[in-house]
Amino acid sequence: MSATIDATASLDWQRLPLRDADVRCAWSWLAHDEADALFERLLKEIPWERHRLRMFGRELEAPRLSCWIGDPDAIYVYSRSRFEPRPWSPSLLTLRQRVEQACGARFNSVLANRYRDGADSMGWHSDDEPELGQQPVIASLSLGATRRFRLRRRLPRGTRAMPSDTLNLRLTHGSLLCMAGATQHLYQHDLPKSAAVIAPRINLTFRLIQTPASRRP
């Protein structure tokens, strides 16, 4: 699998200015009406739950609702917690094929996150777990409320960041963000809280878990 995004897969990709990274966004990948309908279907189709994560030596409830979905062998371990995949819903199975075509990559799983309002968030992290491979392609589809999304370079203590080492985005309804190449190993990203946001948001991050089946040509 290529570790870079195939720019020819969509004429609407915008390459974002982030040093040594491969980050692109298709801001209107889904039409507004289609994104509205998908949002409503996923609210009902996905078995939302509150994941418990191990952080700072304690087990805490994540500040959002989530669901890990994928092929039967796409087991994922993050924040020292192991997640067995739920089966694909009809909408997500169709959507996976479209996202694969758009990004020129293959995916066998998706992490669905539901942010009920601006009080729900995601802390700084990288999607760099061993089972994702050396240069994973992560495709992130946003539905619902516009939220702020930040990326920052991992720098040694005392090193001064350059302007091209940070990026602040406002991910809108129906936008598709793809992160590839060395992005996950060089950068962290987060979704901060926002008191101004009162509407819900669904985020789908498609990825390829390295399994014996996924390594077949």
C-alpha cells in the first residue's frame, strides 16, 4: 500500500502547508444534503458507547462516544485498551469503498467518534500504533458541527517551532481529511473543547490494521 495520497483520485484535494508531512483536505467531499442524511443514519446505525481508556496510570471514561468497527481480525489497541471490532453497518461499508477510492488507499476498520457538543474533545495524540504500520494513511470524514482541529510537530525540548510546524483547521460538514506519509510519526493532532459549539459532530477515521489478510496483494 502506498504511504502517500494519490492526488489524482480527486480533483478537489488541497495540499496543506505542514513541513515534511502529507496532509490534504477535500473540503466539500460530500454534498450538504448527502452529509445530512449520512449523519442521521449513523446516529441510528452505530452502537455508540463510552470507551474506557488507561491514561496517567488511571482508567478514565473518554470525553466522547465511540465505536470501533471493522473486519473481524482488525483488533486495535490504543491508550492501553484492546478493542474488538463491531461489524460494518450498511452505510459504513458503502462509505469505506468511496473513501478508499478517494484516498487511493485500502482500509479495514474505522473509529467512529461522536462529539455531543463542544464539551466533548480529543486530546493530543498520534495514530502511530505498531499495528498501523510505518506510514499509515488515515482518512478522516467530518459530519455535523464544524470543529477546530490542530496539528503540531513533535519537537525536542527547547526547540523553537517554525510556522510550518503547526496547523489550525476548521473541519466542516462533509469534509474529508487525509493524513499520510510521515505525518503520524512527526506530528500530533487534537480536537479541543469549545464552549461556542452546541451541536453534535460525528468523525470517522478510516485506517488499515496490519493483519495477515491485509498483507495479501
